[in-house]
Amino acid sequence: MKQSLPLILAGPIIRKVSASQISIWLTTSERLEGYTTFNCGQDKYDFEINDNQGIQLGKHAWVYLLQCEQTFPLNSVIYYDISTQHGTLSRLLPELLYPGNDQFSLIIKDQADYILHGSCRNPHYPSKDSLVVANQKLKKSEIIDRPSMLMMSGDQIYADDVAGPMLVAIQQIIKQLGLFEEHLPDDKLSHCSALYNDAYNLYHRDKILPHYTDTTNFLSRVNLYRSRPIFSASEHQNHLITFAEFFVMYLLVWSPTLWECVTLPETVPDLNSKWQQRWQKEKPIIEQFVEGLVEVQQLFAHLPTYMIFDDHDITDDWNLTIGWENAVNGHPLASQVIGNGLMSYFLCQGWGNNPEQFDDEFIGHFRELYSDYQHQQHCDLMWQLQRFEQWHYSIATTPKVVVLDTRTRRWRSESNTNKPSGLMDWEALLDLQHELIEQEAIIIVSAAPVFGVKFIEALQKAMTVLGQPLVIDAENWMAHAGSANTLLNILTHPKTPQNFVILSGDVHYSFAYDIKLRHSKSSPDIYQITCSGFKNEFPNALLRVCDFLDRILYSPHSPLNWLTKRKNLLISKRDHNGVNHNKLVNKSAIGELRLDSDGKPEQVSILTAEGENIHFIPR
């Protein structure tokens, strides 16, 4: 274990780029002094680092978003480096340089004709990490052949499903970074240090996290599931609670640096045999995950990366129903957990997606957390973030990329607080429609597939009828009539683009659908392309059953389609060249999408974590 912290804790990560701006995210253990340099052929630009670009969160923790505004060349190689008080990044982090280079490199493309995409990266899922194999492929290619971007469409962390070794590592790093001491609204645990030293801290947080009473459905009224946890993830024994825990988890899943400051014991005292066995199972998986992090850090340093949250970035089933939201708002500790998740999301994801959205006053509230922590200020900031409605954004490429917020602007059910909310409300969908005006082609990023596996959606609807939408994660676009019908009308309206590509994740398997209007000679071409997860998979036996029944019951010409909201659409499920004939591919993978000049897919494929290329073939 290292005795002192290195300057760079995580990063650099290339975030938003355009012809007029390059943004670079990184975290440091000291206040950063120096400048960022870009070499663009004959032109060289230096940008001084200033305190307005950073936020101090602890004695040894700063977050920086270096926003460099200049007229940058498009479709040309740009080399960059950051000079600091301890030397250049290329000298401090030589292992992150691509072979043959003495500086970092990037390219700003005006055409979104090659995109890497995916979601769901669970560090302790027992598979390899597909971001590792993506980087191994990228560093062998010419710079001009790199993708336009990496789009991460949700579950960049699993705040609700944390391995024991990961939680122990997080809390070791919190202490070393000297992050601010947070007050907790709990009678027994008044501050975060008390939580970290509590007997229920490891593998028993379900005994700390709040419950609520539900009497709105049939099963509750017959005394089944009457008292239920607000945080409903099946593996929530180590659910993150404090801001420091959320924040440090990002650092530990994006960089290997701080793992050198961690010591994981072989066994943990005071755990019974069940949890000792869990620890022994999780520890080698986490260690294998850490071995690949240098590849992930290298990938982020060379490829523009965009992100949007899904539920696990905050908690499972986040805002699924208005009843769930009411339960959270009615319990101060639950509300603080959600607020802490959003604070860390802003710092590590949202800020870099669209820096112009956040002014100095907004960012100043984060600076006050360390300089003058007061619980009321903390609560006010969390309240502001939970009501913030500008997490969505677009990327000005051709085709234009529109990234949806399907979590915080929901179409709440007015008839039953236990019914799933629509993924976007009326106003949010109108905003989407305005984004589509005068576009010939468009790429929409929706965390959840707009067109999912119909048999699975039918199971979700059945559980909703029984009043148990949380049991099977009854969360899909078609679960709410208002949002579903409005979105379908937008997609099929004659004045909207003729080519829609929808990129999704969430579901832990991959598939591709081609969609057209039935009985129409002027139908738009719609492509639903789903890749999930980067490091996660669906229970295989269950998925094989669902895949088979979906193909039988909901084939393109099945009469059962007329009972669905998408009855006016002809959905063709693409085959692939994998080892089996299932439509759904159940492998940890990263998606690769190549578009032609009209914005239509010319290659839809996934690169599995094992290095296998699987192509989805149009009929």
C-alpha cells in the first residue's frame, strides 16, 4: 500500500468536445497548478488552470473540469498534455499513453458515423470488462479511424449492489482523502463516521436503510409485503449511503490509482460464515476487475465520452412509481441517499456532459461543502438537484445525438400511486420533439429500450396488475399509456426525421430490431439497438425461455401484436452470427455502430468482453 497519495487520482477523461470546446475531467489530491496544452498541427494552444475549474471536496480531493475554448480543427489529430506543479501528465502517467506517442491524443469528429455504446458495468459480476477489450482494439487503430464517441447509457456505478471488498476499499479511501464529514438524519447514526464504525456497516445495511408501509395493493392488504424496504435492490446489504461513498466509488471504477492505497484482508472479523463466503467469492473478482482499470483509464483519456444516468447510478427502481417517490420524500435518510447520489452524478458525469448548463453560483454550492459544511446547506443542495430538470442534452454532430433523461422528468400516474410512471412526461417529450425539427436523421439515447422484448414486458405488466411493479422491475416505455403513445406519435409523425437510431442499454442483454409502420409507403426507418451490459449479464436460463416465448408469441405477424401499443408497427428482430440462433445475446459486451451518409446503420455489432465480434444482420 502506498504511503502518500499521487497527484492524479482519476482521469483524465475527455468529456464534451466540439469545434469550439474541449473539456477534460480529472480528480487530484492537491490544488492543481499549471496549464493544458493542445497541439493541432501548426497551431499550439495553452490554457491556464484556474480555481474556477475545480471543486475541493476534502483535504486531499479536488475535482476539475478543464474547459478549454478555442477554434479547434475537426477530423484532425489533436495532441494534448497537462502541465502541473509535479510535471506533465505524460510523465506522471506514462502507462496511459498509446504506443508510439509521447502525448495524449484525440479527434473531434463532426460525423457521428462510428459510436461505441453500452451500459451496466458491475465490478463484481463474474465476467471480464468489455471496456478493456475496447481499448485494446482502439490503441491498435489509426487515430483517424477512432469512433466519434463512447456513449455510456446508464449504470456507470452500481450504488445499490456493492461488493464487500469494494465497500471496504471505498471507506479506506474516504479517510485518506479527508472528505467532508456528513451529518446523517438518523437517531443512532448522526454522522458518517458513526456509520463506518457501526456493526451493520458491512453486509447488513438493510437493517439501517428505511422501510415504508404500503397498503395500496392486494398483496399488502392480505398481509404480504406490507412493510417493504424503500431501497429495493435484491443485493442492497452494502448500499451506498453517504456522498463520500458515492464519490469514491467513481474513482475506484475509473482508475487503478487509488487501489494502490487499499489493503483488503483475506477474511473480515465478526462476519458469520455466510458473509465470509460472500467475501471470499467477491474478492478475486474485484481484484481481476482492478487489473483491467489501466486499460479503462487509457480509453477515457483518448476518446470523447458522454454519459447519462439510469437507476443503479442512484438506486434500483429510482422513481419507478409515485408511491416510491412519496416514500423517499417522507424519510429524511432515504431522501439524503438519493441526494448524495445525484451530487456525485453531477460531479462525475453530468458536469462534463454539458458544462454550459451549470453556472458559477450552482458550482459554488459544492465548494461550500468542504470549506464550511453545514447540514442545511447540504440539504438545500440535494433539494435543488432532486428538482433539477436539465440533465438531458444533445451533441451537435451529424446525425445529431439526443440523450434523454428517463429518470427525473417522469409522467406520474394519477390513478394509482403504485403504477409505474411514464419514463418521460408531456413537457419532456415536447422538448424531444423540438430537438427533432428539421433533422433528416437522428440518434436517440434512451437508457431503457423504447422497443423491448414484448414477452418480458407482458410479465412486467402482470406484476403491475398484482400491485408489485418493484418485484420484476416493471419499467419500460410501454408501461405507461401516456408516455408510450406520445413517443410513438413523435417517432411516426410525417414531419419528424426519416431515420431514427435508438441506442439503449439497461436490460443486460443485446439485440437489434428494424421497425417500420405497417401499411405505409412513407414510413420512417427506426432502428432499436440495445447493448447491455459492459460487465453484466441476464440469468441465462431465464433469458433463453423469454427469448423463445417472445419469438413464438410476438413474431412480426402474430395476432397478439394487435393487443399491444405498438400494433401499428412491424418489428423485425435481427439475426446474428453468434454461436446460437437466439435473438437475444447474453454476453458482457460493448456495442459498435457504424452509420452510412444517410444516418442508417451499415454495421450493428457487439464486441464481447472475451474479444468475440458478433454482428446483427438485417433481414
